[in-house]
Amino acid sequence: MEVYNVTDDAETFTSNAFLAVGDRTVLVDVGSMPGVVDVVRERVDDVDAVVLTHQHGDHVGELDAVLDAFEPELLCYDDHPRRTRELHDGDIVEIGDETFEAVYSPGHADDHLAFVSERTIFTGDVVTYSDGAFDDGSFGRTDATGQSREREIKSIREILTRLPASVERMYAGHGESFHGDVTAVIERALERAERREPKYPDE
């Protein structure tokens, strides 16, 4: 499965948006970068589905543009007027050439899902590799209204219990992607979240 970050060259704030090319061409999140449709078209002619980790604006800003351009299915946890399939914890989702399990992982967002296969995890914002606060294992912000560090910690623990040891590729909603010992990265993220200190203490 080939995975491309189609918002990699964004000049404005956006999430990462990953185009997984394989038997089922899927966008995991779409980001908020103007022109993302054109970047997708440089890689593929069609998109079978859009799968959302959650619906924060930086992850869905260009959603209508993508849906209008490709008319894909829309899979997500929370309600959306254009949703074609509601996702729940434990649901199976085909992305690229791999079969993923949806893991409900709130804390950063009430509708947050991560997606885990035997080789790959799309973590959204629940865990990142490097995001400016921590390198080699970080966690999503939980300092805004409606967010919860305790729920975030519980979600990271749940991901670890359901993460196959064979997973070696992590694609997060922000920062760099990671290939290697994904379990160790997520364990470091959990340890840092469990300190219950401000993620960005200078803000």
C-alpha cells in the first residue's frame, strides 16, 4: 500500500491528509489546504472513500470540495449531512490494501477514531510522532473546552491493547509519519500524557 500526505506542501494550517492507494483508494482526513483536490488528482483519477479520524476544522476544511470532486463514500463516527456509513468502535474498514479496525479514542475530540491494521495505524490526533511539543511520541491537545486528558490517557491505553506487535507504520494527523517501533512511540506518548502537565506550558 502506497500512502501519500497530500497536504505535505501546505502553507496554511492544516492536518495531514493521507491518500492510501491500493485495492480501495481512500483519503484518511482531507485537511484544510486549498487545492487539495488538485494534489489528489496528480496521484489518482478517483477516490473510493473518505475516512475521518474526527471532524475538527483542520481535518475537514476541504471535505465538501473533495466530496464534490470525487463523489466518494464518507465514513465517520459523528453525524455529517453527507455521511454514507456511520463508524463505531470495532468496525472494519478497508483502506488501500489493508483491513483496519476502528478504535474509538476520545479525549482530544469526542468523535475521534484511530484505525489499526496488522502493519499500519492512522492515529489522527490521539497520538503523534513529533509535533513541536514532544519528539518521538506525543499526544493530542486536551486543554480546550470539551476535551479531557483523562479520556485521552484511557484512549491511548486502549490503542496499545489492540495494537498488533507487527505494526511498523504510523500516520498521524500532525507532524511526521513514522516507520519503525510504533509500540514504543505510543508508549512514550502515554507516559508523557500521564504526567498530566500542560502540553504547551509557555502558552
